[in-house]
Amino acid sequence: MTDASDESVPSRQRRRFPGISSRAYEHPADRSALVALRRLSGFDTVFKALSGLLPERSLRLLFLSDSVRVSDAQFTHLNDMLRDACYILDLRKVPPMYVTQDPRPNAMCIGLDEPIIVVTTGLVELLDEEEMRAVVGHEVGHALSGHSVYRTILLFLTNLALKVAWIPLGNVAIMAIVTALREWFRKSELSADRAGLLVGQDLRASMRGLMKIAGGNHLHEMNVDAFLAQADEYEKSGDLRDSVLKILNVLPRTHPFTTVRAAELKKWSETRDFQRLMDGHYPKCDEDKDTSVTDSFRESATHYADTVRTSKDPLMKLVGDIAGGAGDLGGKLRDRFTGGGGSGSGGPSGGGARSSGTTDGSEQQRWPKDPGEPGSGS
């Protein structure tokens, strides 16, 4: 890897964040999990010990031999974007980046010892410069947060689950871990989307990129506001049966749905926290060692409580009613499962578009394919 400080300046004027901690943009659920893991005694040692079981060296050699490494001589525009992203987020070491032939738009950041970034030709051909800049920033955000370590473990375990599926109960134990990692992973994608916005500093470009990942290179046929309206409709539509189906659809996946990602990113861009960050007020990486696990978990709990309170999803509304001691819970439950009962049947009013899911369910692929579904763009 090279030093990001050498001749690394953005191609247009953007705000830089010297010494920024990944805590500045991490989703509350993502952040609390990572803080707890980082503070566990011996956690790093255990994960490093696993590196002997993972074909990471083989994976690096594979990309080196069968993909194109981004550099001053190859894919120079991507190399400039990568160095810009590392400069803006103050990531001192620029991760190696490869372009691999694959018509499906996708990108990933993996590696235990050192992260590497891989983008597909499908993604490079789909996105324009500003949209691609947000994706590169997204992957650099993964690297800065240390997500590549856990992502590599998820890759390995997903692949292992396929190999031991024939062993009684063997697959069950592994998939329990995989399911937990995927829940964290979905939140980590929301974190990385925020990092992409900090790098690109162009919300419309981030929105366009997500729309293209969902609907292809047909911007003249798409509309950002209508796209965001889909996320709102997805969350509040249906009854409790639909809420259960949403959960079942989410479980095997690693990425949130693109409409939901767009809505989450837009909502974060309108918060006071984002404005303060853009004004230069943010947590610094040299303060990470003093981070309180309790405070992080409290913030995460507050976030989920707010999600339940403001969600338009019927199931989340019911949970809020139960927590608030609402009466006639049996009737509410019956009405929302059957779609009856007047106001109890539809999506309750309220703000916010909260949900998680992914673009499709093709994450279980042969190594070294990314467990994220094609078209995830991250």
C-alpha cells in the first residue's frame, strides 16, 4: 500500500477530515458492535489465529494474477478517486484496488492483515465519475472502520456452510454465526454509505448511484424523489403478515435494499450530526481508545427505540403500542394480521423510513465471490 499523503488532493475542492474516527459516520448499531469487539481482551489475537484457516494469501494472488490492479498506469481515474478518498478520510495507507471482469455491478473490501478493494467492470461501466467516487469512498469507509476483517470471516463462513451442509447440525451452528454477522453487516453497509457521502460530498450523485444499481443505466427513466417514495411505501405498506415476510426476506441477505439505503442516507444528510461533521466537529481517531462501550450500546439502544417509535411498519408500530401499554392488544394483533380493524390495518402514520434488506439473495457463491448479492455496489 502507498501513503495517501503523497500528491493526494481531490480533483475538485472538497472538505477534508483530518484525524477523523470512523465513529463519526458509523451507524449506531454498527458502531456499538465494533466498539465492543475491539475492546474484548484477546479478540484481535483470536481473529489473527483464524487467518491460517482462511485462503487470504491465495485470494490476493488470484486478484493479482487475474484482475487489473489500479495504479498510475492502469485505470488512472479510479486511482485518483481512491487517493482522493483516502486523503479526505485521512486513511494513511491506500489499499490496493483491483478491477475484475464481471458484468454484475459490485464492489467489496476484504482482507485480514491489510484490506483490498475490488470493483467489477459492470460497476465501472454503469456509474459516472461522481457516482463512482461515492462507491470508492464507501469502500474506503469499510477499510477505515476495519470492516474488511469481519467481512472476510463472513466470506469464509458462508463458503464453509455450503461445504458442511451435508453434516447433521454442522450447518446449523455455522449459519447461526453467519446470520448474526449478516445482521451486523447490513448496518455496516449503512455506515459505509455515509462514508461515501463524506468523500463525494454530493448527495444527488449518491442517490443516482443507488438508483442505477437498482434499475440500470436509465437515469432518464428514473426520478430520485419517486425512488425514495418507494422506500416509504415499502415500509408502511401491508399488515403484520407483510412485516413477517420482510423479516424472512432479510435474514439470508447481507445488504439493505437500495431504496432503503437511499432513504437512510438522505435522512442522515439532514441531521444535525451530519452538519456538525461537515463543519469540522467530529470524533478523532486518537480518542478511540477512550471510547465507552456502555455509551455506544446506550446510543444504539436509543436509536432502535426511536426506530420503533417513528417506524411506519405495522409490526414496529405494534411493538411500540405494547411498550406503551396500549389496550386491546389482542384486537390490534388480530386486525393487523388480517388487514381489518380500520386504522389498525394499514401502515400507521409517522416519520422515518427504517428497514433493512438487500438487493437479492445470491450471496452464497463459491469463494472468492463476495457474499453480498450482485448489484450491491459495496
